[in-house]
Amino acid sequence: MIAEAGLAALWLAAGLAALQFLLMVLALRTGADVARTMRAIAIVQGALTLVSFAMLLLVFARTDLSVALVYENSHSAKPFIYKVAGAWGNHEGSMLLWVTVLAVAGAFFAWLYRRKRERTLVAALGSQAVLALGFYAFLLIASNPFARLNPPAVEGRGLNPLLQDPGLAFHPPTLYLGYVGLSVAFSLAVGALLTGQVDSRLARAMRPWVLGAWILLTLGITAGSYWAYYELGWGGWWFWDPVENASLMPWLAATALLHSINVLAARGALKAWTMMLAVIAFSMSMVGTFLVRSGVLTSVHAFAIDPERGTFLLALLFVYVGAAFALFAWRAPALKEGAPFDLVSREAGLVINNLFLSVILGIVFVGTLYPLIVEAVSGEKLSVGAPYFNAVAGPLALVLAVLVGTGPLLTWRRQTRPVFPRLKVPALAAATALFITIVAAPGIAILPRLAFTVAAFLAAAAVVPLTNRNPLRTPLATWGMVIAHFGIAVALTGMAANAAFTSETLAVAKPGEQLRVGPWRVVLDSVVPTAGKNWTAIEGQLRAARGNQLVKLQPQMRYFTDPPTETNEAAIRTFRDGQLYTVIGKPEPSGAWQLRLWWKPFVTLIWAGGVLIALGGLVALVGRVFRRRRREPSWRARYS
Amino acid sequence: MKPKNQRLVLVSAALVAVLVAVLLAMWGLRNRASYFYTPAEINSGKVEVGRYVRLGGMVEKGSVRRIGDGLTMNFIVTDGTARVGVTFRGIVPNLFREGSGVVVEGNVVPGALVENGKVVGRRFGANEILAKHDERYMPPELGNLAAEHRAGKTLER
């Protein structure tokens, strides 16, 4: 019954989405007043998808083995939290989560949008309905999560143990919220293009959604990177895997949008430009979904190879992106000219930021899709990995980081005071960092050295906007920008330190043997068996010493039975100056064990930086919403 | 800047950005994409010694041997007929096991895979074993081969 209820809710939601779209067409053609009805429909539609998703959680929580999806992805012996999280650890479930987030975002938008622009609201809600409709169709036709199994299975096949991890419980939902939060920006852009009302008011309505989605994307990417780092046991934090790129591309586009939307909000310039970015940002979300969910990639996330689904998603992608681009080409030339600005001004600085981000996005996009295109055209297989992305996008990212330090010092419209005097301290910091790396670490590669230099510059430059002003009267949005930009410097330092100073030891050790890695001496005391709820493991007992610091580490090699799989559980110790990362491998016939040890100085700064960037976004979001409420008492009056 | 010029400048800036991205990407892809080959293609001599490529296939059952320091191992990657001898030093990923699919990255090395005094294939030095997939994984090209194989059999019948 539960599964049927979930399916029924999904069908109803799809019906409402169709109705919502028809109402938009009606309203735009006849001018009928349907805004209230559409709002109600959008909210009910969101609620229905929530019901549907809750039903899926329920069948997973109860391990209802008469549901095919549960049979394929769950097991009665799994810990409860992973039973529930397993609901979105598979294709159908994650697509249902996707469409749920899409519909709920639409519902919140319908509920919160309080501006007087009803035509734009109606058009945007219509666009949101069309987006949802395609994905409802995809679920109902090509990937029904509630399909029954007749007769029911006796036991499930289990979840990939790599995914049995707290990271899984939060990482995909966070990313999805980010991906799909951008759909509101997309729909608002489509709505505004249809009605021609592209101005600073639209930008202010769109901004919280972009900021919110961007914060979640940042957090999702940071969490995903850390998950890959500790769970896969390879010691890397970014692999340029297409699945990672799938989340990076919307982030790059959203970052560009986040900056250009400020120009539109503050100055009424960059109208068509911002609309284009809003369209591209969500298009990148859909490209990412297509890459991950169609099975065109063979990587950790692409579990199934199913051409029907792939074709369906690709068709949706082409229809939506094509329609949005066509609409843009048709309506953008009719937009009014934006406010003028000088070649040296805050606006121009943000345009350059956008250009750099777009070029990096283009490079990642081409590098990610090139293997697919070559294969489709010539049948030849190839892969594009770190050597390409690091060499081509890396230097651009460094130049961009320098510009991040300078851009915020420019004034709107026209720069009257020279900027360079304010950059004296940052320049000094950069020179010092360069000098120190040359003296203390003459052997490191050029890219990490430059990264240290740029990071020092940016760290100092990021806080310059706070100087010469009262910190209490500085708007929260400015604080947010400073925190986020400083976070980039922090993350950059971590990346450079990891690239330059990581030491690695790979060895076969007998119990009692001592190994060295960086400043640490590591002794393998013994190897003991241990067990968890649905796994058994061997556990290495390691003692690591440095000076008079002594720590114990217990890396494991786990054996899961359902399905039969082995995973490495790395043992990681975090110190103020880095992480000690240990992995145990297979035993040798001689009684020795394979051990892999890393000493990674300051590697945690990478994720600390990511969290700071997201925190900056959060501070800015709070600042924006709070200011808006103060400026418009009617917002509150409506509720009293 | 006049508004008219501004629009012109912005449009051309956007176009230049797209162009720069495409040119940079093409330049980067020219020598940094690593191509994927099957054991048959490796053995045909299509790939010169030293070029960085990927080799995909199945790990032949019973072929995994550890040698010397306990960290170096030899195994055979096969597509069912052609076989390539692979050497790898390091801890193998968990999903690596005999009889299942594997993709290794590295280059063809001089020397040959010799069995019973006969050369049966080339040798490959792997820098990395990629196992970013689950146990059901089969390199796509081999998947096609398997499908063709099945189709052939059906036709014979």
C-alpha cells in the first residue's frame, strides 16, 4: 500500500504540474488572473512530492522486499540510518529526491515571492512546472522507484559498502538542493524574459535563491571531496572524475551568476548577461544530472548502463536548454540597455570575474564531454584527467584568485582613486610568501609555489575592504564577501601545501617493524580481527611517534558479505599542522602486511577553506534577507 | 562608455571568452588525453612504447602473482583472446580481483609476455589501477564485445 500511495502522489503531482503549465499559457495569452491559483497548485504539488518521497523512505526503513528498488539496494541487516539513506543511494531514489527538491523549491518560491510582479511570477511558476513535468515523466515512464516485485524477495542484495558512510547520508541531498535551487533562478530568468521585466528588482528576488543554492553546492562539493579523500583510501582530494566535474560545473556557473546578479541588483546593468548565466547555471545542473544518472560514464556513481534512461534524460536536456536559449535569443535583444559603466570600475571587474569563470567552466565542460563526443563520433575511447585540467584550468584559476583580491577595491561605475596604494600590504605578503618558499622549500614545483604566493596576496587583499570603516556598520553582505574570499586563500594554501609537501611511504611490514613517513616514525604492532553489524575486518594496530607526540591508528580492511565487497577504512589523525593518513592492504604469504602512509601538511585547510567560502555566502544571505525585511515593512505587515 | 558600445563590448567579450576556452581546451586535449585500448589493440602494436594510455579488460583468473618486495605484482589483462602482461607496484584497489573488469593506466613497456617459451602478448607498466566502479562493472568496449559475441552465436544457431 505504501508504495502505491507514493506512486499515486507522484502521478497527482505530475497532473498538477501540467495544470500549472496550462494556467501559465492561459494567463500569458488572455491576461487572466491566475496567480493565486498557481501559487496554491505549486505548493500542493511540492507537498505531494514530499509525500511520495516520504513513502519511499518508509519502504526502505521497513525493508519492504516486495519493492524492486529495496530488493536491489537494501538488506535487512543494514544499520537503520543506511537503510534510510539507501533510499537515495540509487538511481530511481535519487531521481525522486531530485524532482522532490525541484517541486518543493517551486512551492517555497510560490509561497515567498511577495513582489507585485504577478506576470513574472506566473511565467516563472509555469517554467518551474514544465521543468518538473519532464522529470515526473522520466520517473513514471523510465525509472519508477515504486515498482513491485512479484513474488517478493526473501533478502535484499545490499548497498554498495562504499556508500555505507555518513558522507552518503548528507552529501547527495546537499548537492541536489544546490543543483535544483538553481532551477528557481532559471525559472525566474525565463519568466522575466517572457515578460520583459529584467531589472534590479528581479535581481533582488533572484539573489537569495542563487546564494542559497550556491552555499549548498559549495558545502556539497567540499563534503564530497572530503568523503572521497577518507573513504576511498587513495589520499587524493579531487580526482577530476566526471562525477566531480558534474558538480563543479554548476558551481562555476552559479559563482559567476552570484557576482553578475549583484551588478544587476545594484546598478541595473548586465541584464541579458545575468539572464544568460541563470539559464546556463541550471543547464549545468541538468548536464550534471545527465552525466551522473544516464550511465554514460563508468565511474563510482554511474552504477547502471541503461540506454533508455540516458536517451530520455538527454532529450529532456536538449528540450529545456534549447527552449531557454531560443527564448533568450528571441527576447534578449528587446531588453532595455543597462546602466553604463567605465572600463575600470566594479562592474567591469565583475565582468572580468565572469569571463574567467566562464572560460574555466568551458575548459571543464569540454574536458568532461570530449571523451563522450569522441566515442560517439569515432568509437575511440579516451579519458581526460588531472594532467589536462590542472595544466589548463589551474593557471587561470590562479590569475582569477589574484583578481578576486583586487576587484572588491574598485568602486561602482567609475574608479576615481587609484587602487594600487591599497594593495601595498597584500603585495608585500605575496613577496614574503614567495621569498619564504624559495628559501625554505627550493625544490617544489612551480604551480604550488605560485599558489602559495597568490594565497598570501589574496588572504591580505580579502580583508582590505574592511579597513578604514566601522566594522559594526559594514553591511553583512560585505562581511560575507570578505569571509568567502579569505576562504579561497585558505583553501588555496591547503591545496598548495598538499601538492608540495605530502610525503608518502608504501611498504610491506611485519608486526614490530618500523616505517618512516615525513617527521613520523610508525610501528605496526599487530593486526587483529574485528567486526561490525554487516562486516568483518582486519585491523592494523599502528603506533606513530614524532618528538614526544604519540598516537595510535587503526586502519581497517573491511569485508562485506552482501554484496561481497572489500573496502579500506583509512585511519586518519588530524593535527594542527597536517594529517597522518594510514591505509592497510592485503596480507602477504610471509605474514607481512601492505601499508600505505601519508603525511599531509595542512591538507585540512582545503576543506576549512571550502567551509569558510560557504559561511561567507551564509553571512551574505542573512545580510541580504535581513536588509530587505528592514527596507520593506510591508513584508512583515503581511503576517501580522 | 555609451550604452550601445557597452552592449557591443560585452557581447564581444563573451564571444572571445568562449573562443579562448575552446582554443585552450583543444590545446590541452591534444597531448593530455589518454586513450583507452583493449588488449587486442595493445598487442597489434598500435600503441608505441612509452605513450601514456589506459588498458581495459578482465583480470585473467589465476594470473595474479606477487613478486620480490611484496608490493609489486604481475597479472594478465585479457579480452577473452588477446592477453597483455601488466606489472603494478602498490596497494591494489578493493574492487580489483581476478575474473572481474579492470582499467589500468600507464604505458606499454619493452619486453613480452612469454608463456611456455612463446611470445603471447606485450607488457604494460601500470602506474595506476582504476577501480571506480562496482563489481558488476565491465569496460564498455568489452561489454560491446560480449554483446557481439552473443549476437554471433545466435546467428550461428
